[in-house]
Amino acid sequence: MPRYPPRGRRRTASLARLDSRQPIRQQQGAQPVELREDDALRATLAAVAPGTELRDGLERILRGRTGALIVLGHDRTVESLSTGGFPLDVEFSATRLRELAKMDGGIVLDREASRILRAATQLVPDPSIETSESGTRHRTAERVAKQTGYPVISVSQSMRIVAIYVDGRRYVLEDSSAILSRANQALQTLERYKSRLDEVTGTLSALEIEDLVTVRDVASVLQRLEMVRRISDEISGYVVELGVDGRLLTLQLEELTGGLGNDRELVIRDYLPLAKVSLSVEQAMAALEELTSTELLDLSAGAKAVGFTIGGDALDSAVSPCGYRLLTKVPRLPGAIVDRLVEHFGSLQKLLAANLEELMDVDGVGEGRARAVREGLSRLAESSILERYV
């Protein structure tokens, strides 16, 4: 992931491939687009985020009321499309980009946007490539992007907008103020989701201690965890696009989601052995992620995604956890020991009923660790019951 520079210092963003699970918004409707297989758009947005030299150069071009066509990458294909102009191969700077944009023709940068390779060059892509644009510059930009596979930036002189063509998509850059406004709304939504998640998670812990859990309780927690994950991913997309302007947003996001860890995976591991359909943890998590927003509101759909049957009163069926989630809350307990404890006892209720000698029968658990497990589970049980009934 790219690191944002200290305030007041510009940096050039790398177009390295980034995390493909975070969402990027399209201009129309501000709807998140999941880039699971190809994160080229996210990487390009990081390269033109506020705080980068490239973004500074684009803003200078807009203020100068000139247009530009910039290719972010160079190889034999780009070279074959280029005619005229002149080679440069000089270090990139915002001022150089602004001055070169005054001339007719395209500008070719290297993939990292750290060097200017060509300027004032005419780009002649294959005219048979389909394009939805009408203006000459934008039609050329879209075709070059499709033919070369490199991101292409088109700055419109008349409309004063910056459009990015990458991976068959068109994305129009927005001002930071507009993005921050939506990001703050998303943060408020995340706060409400997180508050509700804390409630249902606390209830689940108390029910697990009392052995009163139903499929409905599990589905409710998984539903809230998935809702928090989705809104968090959307905010992460805003952070990428905001660059240095998203510092406070990053801190707020980390504060709200810092304690979640891998709770979603742990809940699934706790109850997956009880499901009617044989699934791996990864398959169950993927099935949850594939639910639409409408389906996610239906607890039956969430339960079905992780392998439970949903007919009749199935949501009210009793289930008992293995104990992964609560065991991970015991301080200084390695994951390998957690796995051995669950494998040995099989359920949380048997773990809660085990004495020191029985705990010490597990490989790797001595008297000190057995005492820590026993006392840790007792404290968790006490606090969970108090939170629910007091």
C-alpha cells in the first residue's frame, strides 16, 4: 500500500497493485464498485490523489484552462501508437507537466509517474476500438487505454474535468470537499453499525456462556459484521482517493474498526461444524460477501450462506459454539493452543466445565497456561452475563 507523505511534502505515488477487495466509487450515483480481480483503478486513483506530484500537475493544468492527454505507462505498444513529438526522459514535476500540456499532443509518463518520457506526441490508436466518447481527446484516451492496458488521463479544457480511463472504465475525479462530505456520512453510518454490532456480539457472548444460542443469534452477528465490513471498505476507498486529505478519516476508521480483528472468521469457525452444508471457512465468508444489500437484511439468507437450513423454525434451532471466539479473548493464548483446546474438548460448554487437570491434558498447556485459560474464561463469562442483565 502507498504511504502518504508528511504534510507539506509532495510525493509520487506508485502504480503498484493494491488491495483488490476495497471498493471504488463510480461518478454516477456514488455506488461502490468491488475490484476483486483487477485493482488498476484503485492504483490509479492513489497515483492522482491529493498530495501527489501528478495531482498537483493536473490541478495546474485545470487552473491554466488547458487540456491534456497523459498516458501512465510506456512499452512497445505505446511506442507504436506514438507519432511525432519528441523524447524527453526527464524527472517528473508538476510544473514540467503543466508547461508540456500547453503544446498539442499527448504526454507519456513511465508506470510510476516519476519520469516524463515523451511529449507533444500524436497518439493514433486503432479506430475500430469501440468508444462511447464524442470529443476527440476523450475518444483517443479511451481507445489508447483499451489498446495498451495502461491508464490514460484526459483533462477537458472546455468542461474543466479530469477523466481517467482504465481497465475499460471511465472515472471523473472530484474535489476533496465532495468526497469528504460523503466520507463523513459513511463514518456516521459506520458508528451506528458498530454500536449495534457491539450489542449483538455482547448478547451472543452471554448466550454462549448460558448455552442458549440459536441460529438466529449467529446470523444476526454475522449480518452486522458483514455490514460493518462493507461500509469500512467503502470508506477505505475514499481514503485512497483523498490522499493526504484523508488523514483524519484514516484515524477515525481505525478507531472504529480496530477491535474487530478477525471476528467474522471466528464466528464462522465456531458454528460451521454444526451447519448442514459442508463448507470451508473461506467458502462461507465468500458466500456472505456475495449477498446483495437486500439479501443481507434477511437473516435467513445470511444463515443459508454459511450452511444452515432455513426452512420452518430453523432460525430458532439451538446451536452450541466450539469456543474459538471466546478463547481468542484470553490474553497471551497462542492460536495453536486455541486450536488444540477446541479439538480436544469440542465445545465451549466442555471447556467451561473443564478443571485444571483436564486442561493440562492438552498438548502445550502447562499448569500456568491452564490456570490462565480457566481464569480468563471465568472473567469473560462473568462480564458477559453482567453486561446482558445489569
